[in-house]
Amino acid sequence: MTELATPPVEREQDVKRISHWIGGHLVEGRSGRSGPVYNPALGTQTGAVDFATPEEVDLAVQTAREAFESWRAMSLSKRTAIFFQIRELVHERHEEIARILTAEHGKVLSDAMGEVARGLEVIEYCCGIPELLKGDFSEQASTGIDVYSIRQPLGVVAGITPFNFPAMVPMWMWAPALACGNTFVLKPSEKDPSASLYAAELLKEAGVPDGVFNVVHGDKVAVDAVLEHPDIQAVSFVGSTPIARYVYETGTKHGKRVQALGGAKNHMIVLPDADIDMAADAAVSAAYGSAGERCMAISQVVAVGDAADRLVKAIENRLPKIKVGNGLEPDVEMGPLVTREHRDKVASYIDGAREQGADVVADGRESAPDGDGFFLGVSLLDNVTPEMDAYKDEIFGPVLGVTRVGTYNEAVRLVNENPYGNGTAIFTRDGGVARQFQFDVQAGMVGINVPIPVPVAYYSFGGWKNSLFGDTHIYGPEGINFYTRGKVVTSRWPDPATSKVDLGFPRTR
């Protein structure tokens, strides 16, 4: 492994250069522009990531294009063998990857390990690519005519990924894309880019040919170059809704397939018959895990009837037990936010909610640890109404709001009227109500007594409404379809009766 892939854990005072990965090796950027990379727990800069020019993006794309023909021609058995080796390396190095995540994103090591595990599940799913790419065959569709279908790769495809899951979300993209026979250009978040270079080295070590997987860093210049490049056939994106809309509109305008997953405002409904302790535990873990910086976080609890007082009290009682600090410390349960600016923006919602009439049960600024890290403690807002900014906006931080309603119907209406539709959950002991909820609710992923209903790798991940632009969810069966095109072949061979070959028995047709 090169020094650039080494987790910046022991050498926080060093500012390393983080370069592109093109054609199987590191390529230093020539734009003269770069962005800072921080250790959020210390508040210190640890890296400077090169920002790509359109010409450097083109170099990566042309390299991927040259590698495509031999990669797609490789036998499924050989490609599968490489994927099994990728699986083994990611499993073997999972803690190294997790430490990179903690050092640049800030999430606690246990969360980082969980992120790698969820990404590994998608890699394992893709180890079954010979089964996933099987087509259909119909003999004698008409007299002497057979019809069959096959799926073939698109060519060069790209991924644009967010800061909050710098290892897992790229795995959701490049694993199915490469398994299907495509080559890949990844534009990771400039806030925590080192995990992508580490992945590139692992893929090379596993036997992925040079040029099949490439990484270019950068900002909007690089994003636009990806979206407009004529040789990129498809783009996958995960991020905020405004950017997802932009990616979808720009990419499709330039003739590409696009799956663009946007933001979320996930509601968790708690009915009066629910196990309040279970619901409170779920709300705390789902709202404050990874400092709330995840699109599947529960950011709004909807408490129905007399569940409200009991639930708010139960959540409040749990908050002092959440230790906030450096994610590498073993007893820490929540780390810092990714940047100082994001921390301050999240904190501003606490004052805004108070000014707009909500009750601030816990103010995270009061429990944040001292130091230069980008810390914010856990915050709890009660009596949040749909007109408030804290309700309407995707805060993306450790701020949990509680909205009180009188009935199940009011609660479902709040979920369905929200412009986002990523995920939702309900806590109840009533099976009939739970079944009705999954029928009624307008969201792509639904949890029943499960606060974060992220599908397993053999289903697909994605929301509805403003949480998804395009019609294809990520990874799983829909991911395989996204990265391939269907082709139907209709074949007829000469009439066997006209053949001079002696079969040794009468011909049937």
C-alpha cells in the first residue's frame, strides 16, 4: 500500500497531498487548485486534495474506455474470481478502512466498521454475478425460430458520492458496475477522499486490471465534466436533493442514464400501544448515530396521543449517557460533524426552533466537549410543527424533533405530505395497523419496529418523491439492471431437412 492510503491517525500535523487514481496509479493534479481535508475530532487540516480539471476527468474517462473492451470480454468465472478476492481483501482490511473513515469523516470507529460491513454485503452480492446476469430463452417461438435475452454492460460509467459514507456508497456503485462488465470513474466527496484511494489500491491488489477503476477528485468543475462527458454512459449519485435534481437534469440532458438519490426527512411514528423503551432506544440510535449525518437517520418523531409525554421523557433520560468525543476512543458513542461550517449550520437550527415556538429539551452546544474539534452534542426539540424550519429542512446533524398529533391518520398525513420519501418507520404492537401503514405510507423504505429500514444487499435502496430522481434504485436487482442493457436475439438456422449432414436418425423438422 502507498503512503497516501495510510490512515492519518498518528500524523495529524502532516498535511498530505491526495491525488487522483488513473490507469492503476496515482496521478498528481495539475489544476493548481485543491481543497482542505480535516480531522474533525481535532479541527486540524490533515490533507489537501487535488481538484481535477475537465482535461483530467477526460484522461480518466479515456483510460476507462480503453480498458472496457478487455474487461467486458473477460469470462464471468474470471471476473467472479476477482470479486471473491476483492471480498477477501475488504474483509481482511476492514479495520484499516474504518480508521480512514474515522480520521476524515469523524464517525466513531464502530459506526465506521458498520459502514464497511454494509458495503461488503453488496460486494458479496456481486460475487453471484453469473447468476444475476442470466437471461431467458424461448425455443420455437415460431417455427424454427428461437428467441433469447441477454444483458450487456454499458461501457464507462461514473459515480458521484457524498461525504457521509465515503466507503460504503462508492461500493454500492462500483461493485455492481464492475461486476456487470463496466469500467468506472469515481468522483468522491472532497471532504473525505482517502477511502476511495484505498479502495483503488485494494482493487488493483485483487487483480482488477489497470484503467477499470479510476478516481478523480474535485468540486463542481469535476462534477460538470463527468455529467457532460460524451463517453460516460451512466451516472450514479447520492447527496442532497438540490444537487440530485441538478445531476439528474444535467446528466439526462447529455443523454446519460442517471440514478440520483437525494435528501430525506425521515419520520418515525410512535403509537400509544408501542413499547416506549424500545421506541426511545430506537429513536436515540437512529437520530444520533454517525452524528445524524446519514440520509436514513430519523430526524422527526411523530408521537401519537398519550405516547408523546412518555416518549419525550424516555428519550431525554437517555441523552446524558451518550458520550461525544474522538471516534477513535473506545467508549465514545458519537463523533464530531464533518466540518466546522456544517457544525455551525446544524447548531443554528436549535435557536431557530426556539424562536419559532419549539421547546428545546436538550441543547447540544451545552454538552459538546471542549477543544477545536467540530463537536455538537445531542439535541432534542419538542412541540415542533410543520411550519418550522427544523421540521421542513434536512438538518443532517444530531438534532431530533418531536411532533405531537392526536391520531394515526394525522401522523400518516404528515409523512405523506412531506416532500421527501426516503424512509419511514412505525412503532406499534398492532400487526393490523402496521400492515395498514406499509400500504398507506408514501416512502421507498419502511420500517416496522425498525427505525432505519435499510434494505439488505439483495434488495435495492432508494426513496420516493424528492428523495429520488430517476426511476431506478441503487444496488440489488435494480442496480444490476441500471448498469446493463437488455438485448433480445431472434435466431433462425437453415432448415435441417436441407442439410447434407447425416445425423444417423430421421430429422424431426
